[in-house]
Amino acid sequence: MGTVTTETPRSLAEDLRQRSDAELAALLRARPDLLTPIPADVSQLASRATTRTSVVRALDRLDRFTLHVIEALAVLAEPSSTAVIRALLAVPLGPVRRALETLRTQALVWGPEQSTRLVRTAHEVLGPYPGGLGPPLAQLLDRQPPARRAALAEDLEIAATDMRRLAEEISGRIALLLDEVSPDALEALRTLSAGPPAGRVDDAHRPVDRATARTPVEELLARGLVLPTEQSTVVLPREVGLHLRGGILRPGLRSEPPEPAATERDARTVDRLAGAGAYDAGRRIETLLDAWAHDPPPVLRTGGLGVRDLRKLPRLLDVDDAGAALLVEVAYVAGLLAATTDADPVWLPTPRCDAWLHAEPAARWTELVTAWLSTSRVPGLVGGRDERDRPIPPLGHDLDRPLAPEVRRLVLDVLAGPPPGTAPEPTEVLEAVRWWRPRKGGRLRDDISRWTLREAEILGVTGHGALVSYVRPLLDGRPAEAARKAATAALAAVLPTPLDHVLIQADLTAIAPGPLRSDLARELVAMAEVESRGGATVHRFTPDSIRRALD
């Protein structure tokens, strides 16, 4: 059990021992990987919390500002105080305290507010140049040969042979030394100060002093404004980089997530528009299941759906290629489709499909979207190329990406931020997602974000780019069953009442002036060909369709 004391801890393990049971529980909720296997004691928990794999996983879940707070801790001498961190970041104190509380909860920092330390593994994960700054002057001078340090001290008229004293003297004269160098040398320093702080030069260890310096690099080497680390590499010391940045780790840093520019729309209109899309998504999947029940496509030898069968779907479902791939995948992850296990496997509706087909349209949609939200499969990858340069098919094995559910949820959370009916700009939604997960996913994160926006429109999760009201219960953190019931009820309120009749015409057509009851729609599809869709759907009776119905 955690116990609360007032002693200053000397290690992360001691810090964890002083935490209450509630604080230890919060740590395990924030970093569930620490529970596998269950640690025997607090020392083992502390050891596991500082492994590289676990720290990387924790850092990948942090937002951009909290990562900047970690960079500040890595740059500052330990231990650091909240006030010093705030000064280095040049932001209000409140966001810094909230970020430090997050880091302390996750055991990425430890110690009291006035004596905060970053776990050593985080220093290693951040690399040699945290915040785009080089190592401290003292550390770089320590790597120089004694003769070079002595020559530098003599040339700068510094009466110090001690490495730390020499570093302090140079740090105190940075402004004066910068005034001595040429504009070209100063421009080179500004480039390095923006990061990364290392640059390549020829013969970095050449002997040079202020009197003989001829090139911009030699001017900087002679004054200790850059120092060699290898034969062809020079590095800008941390103190010089911070001076050129005005003493701020990252000028222009924002402590709050960006708020995307948005277009205001009528929330009720958005709900009605998206509700029609939600109904259509269910109807299209129903059409897909009926078609494959009568004529099941074969499973590729490598898994997935063949190109020829995929090309039939846009016409069958009245969507584009991307929409067809999405609907097939959603039906699959919802458990409505599966491959048979016989010698010549095919794709067929599952027994679960019967219950889904007899459910109300709103309940069917909720089941589909719940599966889409949680799946790690990425329909947007369909049509791309795999590692062997082969096309990626729907229902194949190459669509799983563990990152997908997290990014999908982040996109919808960004859409849920503004008031109902507000449609944020898509490019700025992507930027907000990058702010929340700057280390995670890279290009794949951005692709999944774009695909999520497109898929949300097809599934009726958004209308004209605005998140609909009936999706919000699935995102607000309430228990899963309660969320599904609330979403179903909210969608049912905006869906039109299904019709139980059609208008028979003399030209062998039947017109459905609105959405039909599920059982009637399925019977009509079995008896007639769909000629056109829209506000009213036109079905044409043909000899082939009548034969199909009789069969």
C-alpha cells in the first residue's frame, strides 16, 4: 500500500512508496502495461516504469505541450522547480503545473514541486539534443583535448584552467562574443540554434584563434561558440542556443490545443442530413449481405476479396471504391460477414446477420458504428500496396494497424469540441490531432485522420463535416451499454418513419417514396432491379428479377 509522508524522496521507488493507494491506482490506469505481469512490490513497479519500452509508450501518449515540459526538464539542471520550468517555456504557470501533474501521475517525473526530476530513461529516449539544443558547454569542453581548452582560455583571456570555470566564463560573455563575429558566422549560429544543433565541417579539430580565423566556422571555433565533437562535426553549445532563442526553449510555444477554424451550421439540419446517411449505410450493408448470400464471392488464396468482386460493389452499393471497401470492412468487423472453412472458402453472411437484419434501423447503425470505432482495421489502406508491392484487398490480413482506434477517437473528439452543428476545417482537425499525439504514427496518423473524416460522412457520423448529436453519447465516457442505448434512441428520433408501401407504375416499376421497412425492402430487392436511388428509389421488374424471386 502507498503511504503519504513529507520526506523528500531520493529515487522513483521511494517516491512511489510515499504515494497513496489512489495515486498508485491512477498510475496503473495511465500506464496499464506496468500491470503485465503484476509487479511483486513497489521497487519492481518503479523498475518496470523506467524500462525503455514502457517510457516510449508513455511518451507517445502525451500531447505536444507536455512533451515540451519534458524537454525543459531534460535541458535544465536537476532538480528543477516549477517556476524555473515556466520561465524557460515562457508560458503561464497553470498549464505547466497541469502538465507536471500528468507526468507525476505517470511516474515520468518524481519529487516535490520545488525539486522535480525526470526519469533517466526519458533523457535517453529524447536523444542527445532535447528541444533541438546541444549539450552544455561544460560537457562539450570536457571532450576537448587539454591543449585545446588551454589555448581557448588563453585566446579569450580567461584565467581559468578548470573546465567548469571556463564554461561559466564563456557563458557569461556570449553576448560580447556574438558582437565580434561576422554576419555570415551569426547567420550560421542562428541556423544551428533552430535545431538540430550539429553541423558538418572539414577538419573540425583544426587549430585556430581569433587572430588567424578567416572563415565563419573558424570565427566560431576560436570563440567557443561552436565546439567539435568529431573530426567533421561541430555542435552549438546549449547556452549559446538558448541565448539566440532569447532564453526560451521554443519561442511561440502554445500551451493549449489549437482550436480549428469552423463553419457554423444548423444542428438539426446536420442531424437530418447525417441521419439519411446513417440509414443508407445500413441499407447498403443489407444489400451487400443479400447479394453475397445468393452469390458468395471466393476468398483469395492469400485472404481477402478479389479485385473482380471488389469492382462489382460500387455499382451494387451506389458508392465509390473507397466507400465500398469501407462498407465491406464494417460488415466484417461487426461480425456480419465471415469466410467459410471448407476446401473452397467463400465470403458469406454469418448467423449473427439474421438478428441484425431484423433489428430497427437505428439499432443496426449503432452496432455498425460501434464496431468501426473500435476496430484496428483500416479500410483506407485498401487499394494501396503492401511491402511486396501487391495491391491490398479488403477483408485481407494487411489492414490491421493498432494505432487506428486511438486516432479515430481523437479525430471525433476534436469534432466534438465545438458546439453542435459546427464543422471544423479538415486540415485544422489534422493539426489538432498532431498536437495531441505529436510522437505517434507520423504519416500513418495523418492518413488515418483523413480517412476517418471521409468514413464518418459515409457512415452518417458527420453531416457537412459537423459531428451529429446522436454520436456524442458514444464519445462522452458513459458505460458502453448506456452509450449504445442513448445513441440508438437519439438516431431513431431523427430517422424518418419507414414506409410499408410502394407505388406500382404501369411501366413495370415500383417507386418507394422514402425509406421502406426492412422486410419490405428486402422482398422488393429480391423481385426487382434497383434502377435509381435518391429521395425516391425506383425498382424495375424484369423477367430475370421475377425468376430470381421465384427461385
